Amino acid sequence: MNPFILSILLLSLGLGTTLTFASSHWLLAWMGLEISTLAIIPLMSQHHHPRAVEATTKYFITQAAAAALILFASTTNAWITGQWDINFDLHFFPASMLTMALALKMGLAPVHFWLPEVLQGLDLTTGLILSTWQKLAPFILMCQIMPVNSSLITFLGVTSTLVGGWGGLNQTQLRKILAYSSIAHLGWMILVMQFNQQLALLALIIYIPMTFSTFMIFKTNSSTTVNTLAASWAKTPALTAITPMILLSLGGLPPLSGFMPKWMILQELTKQDIPLTASIAALSALLSLYFYLRVSYAMTLTISPNNLNATTPWRLQTTASTLPLAISATISAMLLPLAPATLALLSL
Amino acid sequence: MLKILIPTLFLLPTTWLTSSKWLWPTALTQSMLIALGSITWLNNTTDTGWTALNSYIGTDPLSTPLLVLSCWLLPLMLLASQNHLSSEPMNRQRMYITLLATLQLFLILAFGATEMIMFYVMFEATLIPTLLVITRWGNQTERLNAGTYFLFYTLAGSLPLLVALLMLQNNTGTLSLLIIPYAKPLLLMPFGSKIWWAACMIAFLVKMPLYGMHLWLPKAHVEAPVAGSMVLAAVLLKLGGYGMMRLMIVLDPLSKEMVYPFIVLALWGVIMTGSICLRQTDLKSLIAYSSVSHMGLVAGGILIQTPWGFTGALILMIAHGLASSALFCLANTNYERTHSRTMLLARGLQIALPLMTTWWFIASLANLALPPLPNLMGELMILTSLFNWSAWTLILTGIGTLITAAYSLYMFLMSQRGPLPQHMLALPPSYTREHLLMALHLIPLLLIILKPALLWGWFAC
């Protein structure tokens, strides 16, 4: 893509999210969401592949519907309560509408159906932007409207963790696996958001490096299916050795960093006297762990058969920058001992 | 504690920076020195019982024997793995030693933890290196299934444990093992507390394993390479027992009714798994089921919550650790020669490898709890405390002891006595390394006869 156009699109993407972060008026927040949606549309369809265009169309329609619902909800709230400020509590009816609209924006169950199909149609880089950056703006709006209808939020959270787990079990396409992973992690974030927004933010902040690392690993291996990943032991042996750590961190196993948000969220839910919800969420994480484990089995723990030529390729020094992946992989795997520092930083 | 932890941590740079010629001797020497240093922990002379205490880790008479066992096992694991890894590329050998050393680190931190969440994190952390050892270096295709069963059985048990520990923290305000015995009594609800009790215990019962939840163990033990089998049988199962012993103090008034089904399962499991051993054709599977059988007895001893029960459980854990690990090493000597675990294919070995027969004999005797070995001491103490609770358990434990003797004898006779098969003519004689390995397993077991009070836990008086 023309570098000027690319920079305009990426900067608009940044602008949209920043606008939503900085706004205290609902119309401005809605505008930020719309700008980021519009900015990512050309990025999604840049390859002009029919599958990409299909994904773009689906994304546009769902996001536009969600944005319209946000506009409607905030207008209704303005009509009922008389003001547009985000900081003031919402009336319960627009609040529920707004929650469902933001759930549709982010891809929470039961309105998650667009996410796997959209993510599957995108190339890995745009998919990364969709999974990480595009989650920030609706997330922050969701944080600000709390507390709202508690049973709705718990329902969204538990359903998302369960759907994220079960949905990913039958997938062999890596992008769909990451889509269901995103649904499950967002479910965890929503569950705790009604009680402690800092912990939801912690979950998001730990989730982003993990997803970034995974997308970068897949990009390095140019693989989009589990079977293609199986050949990576010959191409990038060091990365092949590290990937199970990243994947198990996504699954939330101690002593990796992915355990930190789960632990803190379970602690918060227990303190709020809903240990049953906590147990259900914890056990549903096992479903997600199964497909992360399966990917790491295919990639690292088994040596897939390969012809003689492919097993000894020349491994030349790569020209792509490896520093981002190195940093995010280290954060994804080794941040747990720094949990007190991370939590302290978030309470500011 | 740091005197042991830091050298264990620095085993990692050692494995990656030593030249390939000196890798195994260096790793072995370093881990052996760490093991000898860890024996000093057995000296528990402080008044409170907690030695080497700081804000995060400490040792007390319960954790010290288990710590010494895990430290002792690392050089033995390295000795056992040296041969089957010698054909692999250097980086993979280094990776294997790294996994074993990280496992060791997590085990020391787990047994030394003074706070329950630290224990929990380290308990779970031991899963990852073990999973990698089983699924990456195991020998058959079933290893993938074995790894999955291992991981998911343990995690399905331990995630409710995490919630239960957090509820406990909510209730008492602390999870420190030093303070919990003196915390205020629990706020008990009629039904919810029973679920909470079960959530606390199930994780450790799956790990031990208790009979109904033991399916992961034969798979994991059989498919793992020898170091994996050794560490699984000797130490990882004991993590379950240790966790149960620690948590029993907190669970007290509930336990009176709640333990019934689990004691029943444990004792029935002793007989059932013992009977399965009598019909096994796979040698490693026999030893694995024998582990379930012994650990069923340990579970019974812990659940009974008497001083003799706890002491017997601790002694049996240590003695079984050494004996079971020795048996797995012996099974591996067979496997390396015949590449088969079938007992029928490797029998009558006394004719071919007579010196190994001595070790087979001693290990089998240890397995069947011959006096004056500590295995018998443990079994007898548990038997007695169970009899004190209910006389009928004697039937179950008595038949269990009988069946244990039967399958241990069966294993010995099958592998050592009888005619040597015609197809096994070119067996390499026993290496000195293998003799050293077996000696290092069984000589400590024999030495414990002289001072078993080292292993009596809190009740050594």
C-alpha cells in the first residue's frame, strides 16, 4: 500500500481510539469509535481478495450496527437524564442497551459470531490490529459505564469464557483459534469489570503482549493453519521452543504471566462472594487450554515428518526486526514475579 | 535455603555454557553437591520447628524429608538419562537437563513455601516441565494422550483449589502456614462448606492419586522417559500428600464426616490397583499401578488425621519414593536393552545380568515392605491407625499387603527367574553407571533403617 495512505489510515486508527479515551461526551466517544472503524476498513480490504472483502463487509456492518446502537442508547439516556456526560451514571435501560452494543463492538458472547469469520479473512498484521488495538476503545467505554445490570455482565462474561473455550475446540485455522481466544479473554475481563476496573485493565494489558507474540510467531512462520506450524521446527528452532510458553501463558498456567490476571480476577470474584461463578470461569479456561496445548503439540512437542530438503534449510539472519517479538514474548512468559509492581502501577 | 536455591538456579547457565564433553559430568557433580548440601536441612532443632525461615520460604520437619528426597533425586535422574539421550543433538540434551533443573527449582520452592498461594503456584508450575518431558521425550505415540490426561486431570482438580484457597484467605485474612493453625475457627455453612472442603482436597487427591481419579498416572508414568517416571513417582505424587497434610489443619471440624468416602476409595484402590498389577504385561505399567496402590495407603493415612497416620504417611512417601524410582530405573535398564516394556520378552535376566538381580531383589523387597525397611514402618503405622479408627479396615489393608507381596514377587520372578528367552543373546552387561544409580537409590533406603526418626515429621520425639 502507498506509504502515505498507510500512515493516514494508521494515524486515523490511533486518532479514533484516542478520541474515545479522551472524551467525556457520548457523541464524541461515538465519533472516535466510528473513526477507528472507518480507518481500519481499507486496511482490512487492502489485498482485494474476495475473502478479505467479505470479512471487511461483515466487520463494517456489525460495527456500524453497534455504533448506531451506542448512538441510540446515549441519545435515550440524554432524553431521560438530561445530560451527555460519560462520568454521570446512566439510566438502567440505555445502560443495558449500551452494554450490549459495546459487547457487539468487542466480540463478547452471545454477540461474538462475527469475530471468527472476520478475523479469518484478514492477513495476520491486520488481524493483530483488530484483536488488540480495536478492543481498547469499547473496553474503556465499558469500564466507564460500570456498575450496570450485574446479571447481564456476569452472563456476558461466563458465556464468553464458555463459548471461547468450546468454539475454539474444533478449529484448525490459527486465526479462528485466536478469535475464540480473544472472546474467552474478553469474557474474563468483563466478569471482573463490574467490581474492579483496574483488574480488567490488568487482564487487557497482559492479554495484549500475549496475543501480539502469538500473531508475530505465526507471521514469522508465515503459517495460518496448525499443520503449517508443524514445519516450524526446521525453520525457527528457537522460536519453536519458546512458543509453548506463550501458548500456555494464554491458557493461564502458572508460573507464566497469563496466570496473573486469572488469579487476580478469581481473588476479586471470591471477595465479592460469587465463588461459584469464579469456579465456572476457572474450569472453562481448561477448554481454551486444550486447544492451546494442541497447537503446541503440533508445533513443538512432536517432530512432524518432512522431506529431507525442508529439514535443513539455510537459516540466514532475518532482516525483519525481532526486538518487538523478543520483548512481548518475555513479557508474556515472565511477568508473574513482578505482579506486585504491575498491580501497583495500575492503581495509579 | 538460598544456599540450595541459587546453585539449582545456576544449574541452568551451567547446562548451556559447558562444552559438550563436560556437560553430563558437570551437571551431575553440581546436582550431587546440591543434594549433599540439602541433607543439612534434616537438622530441625529450632523451638518452633521452622528452620531457614524468611518471609517467603522455610523448612519444617514435614517438608524437610521431601525436600531432601527431591534434591537427592536430581543427580539420579541425570545418571539415568545419560544413556538414552546420548544420541540426541547437544541442544536437545541441554534442553532436557534445563527442564529437569527448572522442575527441581519449582519443587524446592513448592516444598519450602510458607504461604499457600506460593505453594499453589509452584505446585502448578511443576506441571509444565513434566508435561514437556513426557510429551517431547517420551517414546511412543501414546505420550501425547498421556500428557493431556496428566495436565487436565491435575488442573481440573487444582482450579477449584485456587478458588477455595482464595475463599480461605477471605475468611481468615491470611494463608501463611505459620499463622493458619492459630487463626480463628472457620465460619461454616451447612452445604457450602462441604463443597469447599472437597475443593480443597480434590486437587491433592487427584495428584496422589486417589483410586477413582488415578487414570492419568499409568499413562503418564509409562509414557514418560526414565527421568520423567522417576520424578513423577518419587516426588510429584508426594506434592499431593504434602498439600493434603498442610491443609488438613485448616479443614478440621468438617473432616470428621467428609473423609469417609475418600478413605473408602483409598483402601479399595489399594486392593483394586494391586489386583491389576497381578495381571499386567507391561513392566512400567505394573510399577505405576503399584505406585497408585502405595499412595492409596498414604492417602488413607493422611485422611485419618492421627499422629501415627501422618507419620506413617510421611515415611511411606519417602520410602516409596526411593523404592519406586529404583524400580523405574531397573525397568529402564530392561527397556534400553530390549526396547520393549513387555515383561514376557525380558525374563530370566538373572542368567544374563546377575549383578542387576541383586538390585531387583532389594527393590522388590522394598516394594513389598519387608522389615526392617522404612516401607514397612510406614505401612504398619498407617495400618495401625486405620485399625484404631475402624477394625474392619484391617481386612482391606491386610488383603492389600498380601496382594502387594504377590505382585512384587511376581515382578521379581517374572523378570529375573526362569529360562532366558532364546532371542536375547546380545544383551550389553550392566554398566557401572546403572549400578551406581541403583546403589544411590537403595543405600539411602537401607540407611534410613538406622534412624527413621529423621522422617517422622512433627512427631519425632
